[in-house]
Amino acid sequence: MQMVNIFPHSMTFPCLLNLKRIKKFLQRGQRLPDLRNTVLRKVSASRVDMRLPGGTPLSGLLHSGLLCGVLFNMIVEVPRWTNAKMEIATEEPLNPIKHDIKKGKLRYVANIFPHKGYIWNYGALPQTWEDPNHTDNVTGCCGDNDPIDVCEIGSKIRSSGEIVQVKVLGVLALVDEGETDWKIIAISADDPEAQKIHDIDDVKKHKPGYLEATVDWFQLYKVPDGKPENHFAFNGEFKNKDFAVEIIKSTHEHWKALLHKKADGGTIKCTNVLVNGSPFCCSEEDARSIVQSAPAFMNGDSVPSEVDSWYFFPK
């Protein structure tokens, strides 16, 4: 997979946590604390880097911490209503979020009527990995070689690179081009409706039509590119919160095997500065050098006019 290599302008956030404290948490086997307001970010239209104070780079895939109390930390890749296919670049050291490229062109998701772009804040859970060498017992297919995806259904439009604490509500078992691609349904813990939405049935009650639209979206979103419709395990039925949490735990175990070289990650770059005992751990100086050696910022391509087109399909 190729990625657009564009350095961002900077945007900083207040930080209350230092690197030594995070390392102590990892060494003790404790959960990482809330990192939403502890990370310095560099942001452009096509790249997001995550930093600690002093400039130490963080990996979205490896460092952000999966659990925070009973909540999960989600990394936002794509804000709702946008089309640019922003992804954690697993094949690049320190895994920045970047605009994906295919056949030399920036990738944008098509608009499936009546929707505009992604219909949720879309992202991933750090410290998870869908192992492409592991056949899932439910879907009968291997993983898609990425962290597990999250559809955040809250009312606020989030920003690419933002870390959001979410309540997990359920999961959809998508089979995408023969690969298992779980889609976690979640809501931000600070959303006004989070106090009344606790499981997948609550979504049906308080946001009627949202889950049906989600199935339609995932079924059809690749059809405009000439690909067949996707299909689902469980006939497209959403499984509940408890089922979803078990899936997350499983992908977290695969991630741990990956980070300790007990699983074959292929071209995935596992370079990190915080995962205690990982053979891929590097120094802070090496991490800074990796970021500094990336190409300098340049203007991205203009957005093609066809990105705004609608595609219509019979129900």
C-alpha cells in the first residue's frame, strides 16, 4: 500500500503526562491513562503525527493505549461527512495517519445516496490487529492486517488524529474481499446521548435507521469502483456489546503477539518507543530521526470534482 507522504503544519494541545510516567504504566502492566489531552499533534490535510511533550513521536497503532477504565480509546482517522480515505499507515515507521493512494491517485470514498462520505466518525482501536494468518471462527476468513475499525455514532464531528474515549455498543461482521473486517459500533463517552445508549438495542431505539444505513453503506461503498457488493456474517445482524468486547480482546492478543515477534506481521512497521519488552522498541532520538527524515511538507492534489457525485442503487 502506498501512502501520500506529506508533512503537516503543527497544532499543539496541553500535556500533563510525561514519557517516564507512561513507561512505568507499561512496565507494571497497568492500563494507560486518558491520552486525549496529553498528545501533541502535527496536522495537515493529508497527514497526522502524534507527539509527546518534547517532540517524542507516538505511533497511533502501538502507543495510544486500548483501555481507559471501562472505556476504549479510539483514534479518529476520518471525520463524519468527509470522503478522503485517511488511514493509519501501518507500513510506515511510527504509523502516522495518511491519505491513502492507489494506482497513483488519492483515494476518496464514494457518496452512496442519500449519504455524503463516511456516515460516522471512522477510526480504529489502538493495540489491536486483525491477523491475516488467523482464520476467524465466526467468518471463516482471515483478518485484514489492520487494527480493528470503529464507527463512532455520536453527534459531534471529530478531527483526524483525535483520541476519543468511547463506549462499545456492538459489532458488525463484514467480509470485505474475502477478509474479516470487524466494524465496532461505539459512541463517545461525552456525547449527550451516551447516558441512554449502552448496547446495540439502544442504538435501534434512539437512533432508528442508523444501523440499517450502516449495513447498506458497507455493502455498497466499493461498487462505484467496479467491485462486487460486500457481504456479512450473521446475515448482516449486529452482535451486542459483550460479543464485541470479546472480539476486541482477541485482536488485542494478536497485537501483543505481533509486538513481541510471535506473529508474522509482514510489512507492518512495529517501531515504537514505549512497549516494554518489544524487540521493535527504539530510542526517543531514533524516533525523532524517523520523523525528521520524512519528506518536507508539500501541497496536496486538488480534490477531483467527481468526489461530490452521488451514486444510486436499487434497494
